[in-house]
Amino acid sequence: MISLDKRLSMVASMVRPNHTVCDIGTDHAYLPVYLIQNGIIESAFAGDLREGPLENAKSTVEKCGLEGKVTLKLSPGLEKFDGYNLTDFVIAGMGGNLISDILKDSPWVNKKGNHFVLQPQSHAEDLREYLYNTGFEIIKEKAVKDGKHIYIAIEAQFKEAPNKLPEIPRWKYFVGEMANSESPESKDYLEYIIKRLETRKTALENNNQNSKEAEELKSIIEKIKEESK
Ligand SMILES: C[S@@+](CC[C@H](N)C(=O)[O-])C[C@H]1O[C@@H](n2cnc3c(N)ncnc32)[C@H](O)[C@@H]1O
């Protein structure tokens, strides 16, 4: 039986039960195998860009006797998964920029009701910006601490492509729905974001650089503090 670390357990907890999951950048395929072994889903698709990780995935699937249940593909992003009527996608353990590039490159996933669990390791603000402005709704976010690291995951659903760019305040890109999160560790994430933005603001002020950006950061920080009370 596969056991998951705290980060992947968080991701697994956000998957819709009984929906075939497509795990992009699967590496060892621990997530889809865990989901099937625990009766959360019946079958999965999983892909990776590189041969090595896909071999790792194949080995896990074979060891666990799940060859008939996990379809593995060598695929840049979602490219090779079009045409299978997939509705549920996981992209975990990559930078937020890479995750949004993968989504951008496969606009066929932008179908009403499609479900996404996204776990950015960095640049979550860029990923949220893409989601909010492309017609996705962020349903909820979770955070978990493992050792020194704090990890987050975003559960989103595609609603509809907007006719014009929605007016999303910039602070929302930095925290998304985390202020409403059920995770006890969401507070730590909000504090971490505030600290990061304060460091950037102080650096700009100390160097007498870009006072407009420093002013904007100040109001973003205030808004995040207010929202997280
Ligand atoms: C750090 S691992 C994450 C593995 C697993 N998803 C997790 O969260 O533990 C990132 C994986 O994504 C794969 N990857 C990177 N870019 C990719 C892309 N454009 N399309 C598919 N897979 C990609 C890498 O080869 C690697 O196996």
C-alpha cells in the first residue's frame, strides 16, 4: 500500500471521489495509485514529460498490480490526454507558472464543471491570476506544514470564459481563498505571504526605488491583514 506525505495527502483530500483523475507530472504515480488503493477513485490517467519519471510510475503501478487501472502516457502537459472525456485533473509539485502554462497550452480542459486540484510549489499568485481571469472559480484552498516548508493546494472548477477581464483586486492573487480555509495552517501561509510582501516593500523603500510599487504593496498587505482577521 502506498502512503503519502502530508503535501500529497492534502492533494488527495481535494480530489473528487469516483471521478477518473488525470495526474500530470505524476513522477512515481504515488497519488493515482493511493487514490485507487483507498477506493477513492476506480481508475486514473497519469503522465509525465520525461521517460525516467514515467518509468518510475510504471514500476509503482506494476508493483501494486494496477496495470489495468492506471493509463500512463509520456506527455508534455496535457497534450496526449485530449479525447478521453476527462473531467478531473491534478497538477502538483511544480511552479505556479509552469502549472498555468500547462493549462494555457490545453484550452480543451476549459469545460464547464471540470475539476482541478493544483499544488503550486512557488508563484501561486501567477497561477491564481490565470485562474481568476480565465473563467475558473477557486472553490477552496488548503495549507499544510511539513518540516520547515508550508505547502498549499488549490481546488478549482471551470465556470465559463469571461467576455471581458473580471476586476480582481491584486491582493486576491496573493492569498486566493486561503482566508476562508478550513486548514489550521492557513494562518501560517497568510503570515508567510505578508512577510514576503513586507520584505519586498522594505527593500524598495530602502533603495528609494519604485515608490509606486511600495505604495501598492502597502495597501495589499493591509488588505490581506484585514481579510485574515
Ligand atoms: C517534483 S515532481 C512532482 C511529482 C508529483 N506530481 C508530486 O507532486 O509529488 C514534478 C514532475 O513533473 C514533471 N514535469 C515537469 N514539467 C512537465 C510538463 N510540462 N508536463 C508533464 N510533466 C512535467 C517532471 O518530469 C517531474 O516528474
